[in-house]
Amino acid sequence: MTTFYFEGLPWPLRITQAPLREAARRFFALWPHRCCDAEAGACVECTPGGGYVWRQGERMVREATEAAFLCSLSIEMVMACCEQQPDLWRLHAAAVAGHGCGLLLCGTHQAGKSVLTTRLMAGGWTGFGDDMVALTRDGLLFSFGIAPRLRLPLPPSSALRSYVTARRGCGDRSAVYLDAAQSGTAPWGMKHAAHAVVVLRRVASGPVRLRALGPADGVTALLQRSLFDAGQAGTTLHAACALLERLPCVQLSYADADRAAQCLTAWARQGLPAPAEEAAAAPHAPERAPSGREDGVVRPSVCCWRRRKGPVYRQVGLAGYLSDVQGNALYRLTPLGCALWQMLEQPLSEAQAVALLAEAFPQAGRRRIAQDVRALFEALRRRGLIERFFFAGDKTRGGGTAPPGQK
């Protein structure tokens, strides 16, 4: 029986099965730990069908194969580690460092993060993770020491296949890991400056294309891959905006991993900076009466709304990003939505919003604007981002803010 004590984890891990214990030692070779014979921590158990199960409080891992179990266990360990270090910003992304540059690789599912990370490592880059990475408050890449996992079959790249074959670790019929100690992965806790964000777009065919990405699309890509705890949506939004205020963001479209790796390597050797994309002017709210009433006259029959206190809002180019009141979710606003949100700093009715926006965006057409405003107000109400407001002197409503139960 062996109990593992991993650096940065609040709980020990007990493994009684000798084969799995040795596999765990190899798998987590780059994550500092000590072992001792002690009956501490949650124990990994064998299931009747030959798989493994582990429970720690509300966390549970159950997998049929050794490789799948270690994969799922590593994710739980990374999450637990980050809970102990709230200054780490977790992302479902990849990262590499080479030629004096650190690259954060983002992309949707099956965008090729693991393949491209491993192909770059075959060319001398250091891997900082192919699935789970973190950034510090200072914007430094943080490695968890987990080697890349590649789905089988491998793509037709002789350089990639040779590299994987020489460093093959645990695996099953669906995927294979690189052996951590031989993989070229940065050990747990190693940090490196980030110099660019690369959004991956894998296509069926065609040449490699590297183009500058607009700030709003870059922020969206980061937020879509961010993993944050309850109440941290606003903090994550600020972190994403701050990162892209100082780093170039590009989209890499590619079909061939070899050519994509060559493109990124050449870009790094040139000193990076991508062609700057002209920043789009941020939408401005139409001018309106400070009182929230077009002519200063109180109209008791008009239902007005205003922003609730609490949501975090950031403008990025033509798009806006808004957190909910609790900080648990993020929403992207269109230019029309941005203008409406700015207008809602003061009490506003739907009819007033339509009139003001129709004047500000005449090319959109009043009917279309009315439909969009109605949908926006409904969405903001449903998510609890705005509250009803009644003007002082409205005798039918009592004046002031919304009565209880009518927000």
C-alpha cells in the first residue's frame, strides 16, 4: 500500500494495486510528490469489471482502463490544486515555450491542441500542457507537469509518429500518453512568460494561414476555454481583457500539423508581433435626458428599467461582455446590446430605447430595432440583470425603486 502526497494538493492519494501504483509514479513523474506506507486519504478501488474508482468528498473518478483513469484523475488533481491557489486562471487549452516565446493555444474540441503541441515539442519546444494549463495573475504560463495525450490513430506525420513512438507512455485503444519523464514537458510549477495567444482552427485542406484576430473574438475564445469557480466570472473577464491588451492574438488555420508547427516556429523566430488589426470604434449610447424621461414629465403608466448593481461589464471593440450579478456566468453583447446597456445606467422604458436607438442606427430600421430591443429587455430581465424603477412622484406606484417582488 502506498500513499502519495502531491505538492499543491489538499489531500493524499492511496493506491493499493501495484501495477496502477507504478503507472501513477511514471504518469506523475513531473509533479513533485512523496510516497509513504500509510493508510491516509481516499483509496483507489478496483471495480468488478476490472476498472478503477476513486472518491474524495464530492469528487469521483470511475474509468475502465488504466490510462483513462489516470487522465480523469489528473483533471481532478489540477482542479483541486487551483482551488488551493486562487491566483491561477485555469483554461482548457494548451501552451508551449520555445525560441524565447511562450504561446497559449486555444481552440474548440478537436481543434488539434494535443497534436500541434506534441509536434512543436518534437521540434524542440517545451510543452506546458495540451489540455489543462493555467496563467498566473502576472500572465505567466503555469505547467502542471502532465504530458500530452493523443487520440489514435495518429495523423500522418513521420516526425510526430517517431517522437511519440520513442516516448510512448500508458495508453489504451483510443489514446496514448507520452512518457512524462521523456516527453519534454515542463515540470509542475514551472512558469514562462506568455507572448501571444493563438486560436486554432483546423480545416480539411488548404494552406496554413496566420492572421490577426480582432480583440472581441480573442476575448471570446479565451472566455470559452476558461474554467472559473462560482462568483469569479467578473475576475475572469478582467483577466482575459487585460491579457489581450498586451499580447497579440492570431488565428491559425491549418490542415497539416507539420506545416502549422513550421509556421509558428518561423513566427517565433521573427520576434512574433502579428500585423495589428485596426481597432473598431466602440458603440456609444445615444444622448438622452438625464432624468430618464424625454421631456422631464413623470408618466406613471410607463414601466422603466435600469441596471442592477453587481454585474461586471467590459467593452472590447464592437462587442461587450457582461457577467451576471452572482459572477457565475458571462454573456457577449452585440453593438446594439452594448448601447442599450450603457443607456440603462439611468431608468429607461422599452419605447424610449427603441426611439433613441432608431435615431442612432437609422440603417437598421425601426421595426428590426424594436424586435431586437424587446428580445434584449427580455433576456436582461430573465437573467436578473435589470430591475424595475418607478420615479419619485409616481403616486400610482409609490415612487422610488421597484416594490418587493417586482424586480
